[in-house]
Amino acid sequence: DGVLDTSAINNNHDDDHSNSNRRLRVLVQNRHALLHDDDDNYNKGSKSKDASTILYKRKTWRPYTQQTIQFSKLNTPQSVAILAMDQWGGYSIGVAGVGSCGVGRGEPSLRRPSLSLQFYGVPSPARLLSSGGQPSTLSSMISPLVHSIPLLLNDNQYNSSGAEEAPIQISDTPIQILLCSNGAFGVGYVLDSRTTAPLRSDIFSRSPALQDDFMGTVVIFETPRDGAAITKSFHCCNVRIGGWKSFTMRNALWPAMHVPSKQNTKGSVAHQFSSLMFDINVSSAHMLFNDEDDGFRITWIQPFKEKVNDYATTAKRIPLPLRKIQANRNDIVTVTDEHETWEVCLSDPRTELVHQSDNDNFVPPRVDEEISLQLDIAYEVYLHIDALLIDIITRRQQSSSMFQMSKYHSDTVRFIPNFYYNLISASGDGLDIILVIVFSNKEKMIMQSSQSSNNKKKLPAALGVVIKFSIFNQSYDELKWVQHPSCEDDSSMKQWCNSLALNWRMKECGVGVFCLEQGTKTNDTWVGKTHERNVDDDLEDDYNANLWSKYYVEKEEAKVAKNRVAVSPPKDISMSLLYPHCDVITNRAVYDAIPVKKISSRKSPAELIYG
């Protein structure tokens, strides 16, 4: 608990004759009907009419609509670890090693991935009854493979002796998947097992770790589409995944109304923000934030492209928000070359074979137009948090007697204190973000005011600031300054940074005590417990004033009576409410050998049960 200075400012495998796939196709089609929806309608935290309607429908399912499926009846390959169901209950999602589809070595232009993400169709009750529990064949799969995505590629699948290399063990490879809430695409994170072995027992916990420089692969992929002959994915390999040990990974994906056009030149954004162009023919675009080296790689993702007239204007200028403080530096945001960062991978969604050729511009025949309208990385920039912090501190040193130069500072050397940061939220248009930065005061760069009545007051061990930052003109507002009396080590600073980010986001969404007017005014340091389950059942309780008012009263009474007995919150707050734009799927149960009794879906009564 920190002391806050409130005064300082988201196919079938068989042919169409299979009746078992009809429901799946309907679900896929319905999914695409959602692509043009406003994601803000799904934000339960705003307590919108659409949100309450979804919750009401979820709680009024009739008993006879409940579909419970024995997992053993699906007859999915034993080598596939089923991790979850999609939110509409249309397919189960699993991960598999090499050769799980039963495909041989294939053609010279094809290769198999070392690890793949697979989608299997969930059968209807009639299909389950007609099968009678008999083993399925490739021509009559009960749960057919409808889509497969390569997660890890292996260029040296066969060694010089011709023997296959040992497949990657799923139980040794930490995996997290973000599925976009509208079902258009997903993002996969696969850690390098060599860097995670020392922290095996703690790899999926959210407690701060001394080691957070986890290296791995980030994969942006398409989800199942009707009649797709080829699927596209983007791979960024050997990159730091700093958000793995943050308080959540859901805050890595945000919808964006405006997408910077590829017509813009590369380099510093500051030199071109006045003439920046934004594409207007975009649908369901999102921003992906990956925490790398002292900053965020921000990637604009388009799940699909619209066909446009060659003479149509596809880009225009828009007014950019200008904040109170204009940064003196022009290197806080720089434009990167997405072609150097991301490797495009084209693969067969039914066999998981990856197309390859000696020609880097190889495109499989008869799919040129299809590929051109598929998933694409539209634009990418890098936000340097270290440069932003330097600008903040330098400006403060020049305008406030409380900030002084470090003894290591010189004309050629600028001292940067130890710091941590978190992304809190992004605006719906994708132009602004809110983040928190905390930094150490070990070098006593921040002193007490000379006018302070208590000159003997202990100096703060760490300070933090909440920033609203405009990406494309590098201006910002300092929304609030905070200080902590005892955060001196890395672990405590990380924990404090996480708490500040959660506290601010809970206020934004009006959940917990912040659904109460009096709670918003008097609980600057309150952070409720959270859970990561992909469920809708209890979301409305997160902002139920009747539920939280009783807890608030008891908490205030205990404070007045100086009662040291802790008052427990009535429930854990759902991360899917705070960050509603994606669902999180992990292989934690496989990795940590945790028994699983059932797998449920968010918006469907279907569930898989074990035993």
C-alpha cells in the first residue's frame, strides 16, 4: 500500500456434406457479423444497455439447453492438449507438437511446425447421439479439426541422418493465447523453455519476479474462417515478453478506430505528426502492446481488408489531441519497419503444413487475392518509456526546487533512475494511452520543498506519475503524482506499479468500491482482488452498489475503530470486465499438472467434462 500524494497533481475439415459441422459454420458466420460492432458496447464496466442484456440472457438459459459433453467422446488426438473452448462454444482449442495431424513429410515446399494451435469443432447433441460413442474416422469425425495455426517454426526439422528431431514438450513450454473478443484474430505468446526453467513453479503466477526478461515468440494469427484455403500468421521471434509477469496480459490488446497509413514515412513521429495520414477503410482494427526493452512495441492489426476502388481515397488527416505538455524530445515515439520485425507465415489450416520457398516473395497459387484481403499488420511504432521519463524529470528539474540533478549527471551523461511502468488503458480512437511510471529516489533527486514546515520529514523512497500520452504528437498530461515511503527494492516497486495501474483502471470502470460515490472520493489506495476466468456470470456483481456498500461501511468502521482484523471484499473482480477486449487461454494446467474437471464457454451453455 503506497502513500498517495493527492495534492500533487478472435472450415470445416470435412466437405460440406457433414451435417455435424452446420452449427459450427453458423457460429463462424455469426462471428463475422460482429466484426463491425463497436467494441465499447461489450465493455461491461460502462454498464451499458447492451452489456446488461448479455448478462441477462446468460443467466436465463433454460435447463434443457445445457449441453454437457464427455471429453472422451470427442475422440480428438491424444497428442493434443485441449486448453479451452471459444466464447461461443463452437470449437475447442488445443496445442500440439509435431505431426499431430497425421501428415507425412509432405512436399519440398512444405514444412511442419514444431508447435501448433488447433481448433476442433464441437459436435451438436444429435451428432453425439448418432455416433453412439464409436471411434470416429477421418471421413466422419465427431470433433473435426477445422483450423490449425503454427506457433513455432522449425527450419531444421530433419537432421543429417534423416531422423526426426525430438518434438517440443507442451508440458515444458509456457503458452498464453489472447483471443480477440469479436473472434477476428488472436495473439499467441510462447516462452523459450530454456529461460523459464529456473522459475518453473512460479512462471504463471502474477507475483513480481526478479527475472522478468523472458524471451519467446509472439504470433498474430487468424481464427477459423469459412472456406479458407490458406491462413496467414505473423511471427516475431526471440523477443522480450515483459508483460508475462505483469498483473494481467489482457491490457495488451485494444481496439482502435484510426490506423496510421503506410503512406507515412519512417522515423520519428514528431517530425511528421502535422501531416500524418490515417486509413479510413478499416474494420475491427486493434493495437497490440508488447513490453520489450524499456518501452512498448505498438502494432496496429487489421483482421481483414475491405475491397476498395483503386481511385478511392483510403487515407486522410485527422485532428490529433494536444496535451498540456509538449515533450522537448523527438525520440519518445519512433516508427519501426514491421517487415523487419514480423515474419509472414502462410499455412494450410487443415494440415498445419507451412508453405515455404527459396523465393521470399513466394505465394501459393490461386490465393493471391485471398491473401491480400486477410490479416495484416498495418503499422508499427515503438514507445520509449525511458525517453519519456527523462523528459518528465528534466522538465521538473528546471521548474521545481524539489527536483535536483543527480551527482552522476553531466553534459554528456544523463542519469536515469531505476524505473517500472504499466499500461493502464488506451482511448477508443487509438490516439491516446494512459500509463503509470514509478521510479526510485535512491539518488535523492527528489527533495522536500524548502518551504516545508517539517524539514526532518523522511524523503520518499520512490515516486510515481500517471501520464496521459498522445502517441502521434508526443504531448502528455501529468494526471497525478504519487509517492511511497519504503519502496526500495525491485520486487516492491513492481508490486506498487501493478497496484497503481489496477487502482486507476478500477476507477475508470467503476467497479468495487468505485461504483459508490463516496468510495471514489476516499479510496485512492484501494485495489480489489481479481481473477482471470473467462466468465460472464458474475460481472454485474463487480459494480453492484448494494453488494459493495456493505463492504465499504464495514471497512470504514474498522478503520475508525482501529480494528486490525481485515475486512474481506465480497468477491474478486473479473479481469475480463476491466479489460474486455480479449479472453486469455493458457496451458498452465498442463504445465503445472493441475487436474481439470470441466471446460466451459462464456456465451454458450456447452461445456466439456472429464471423468
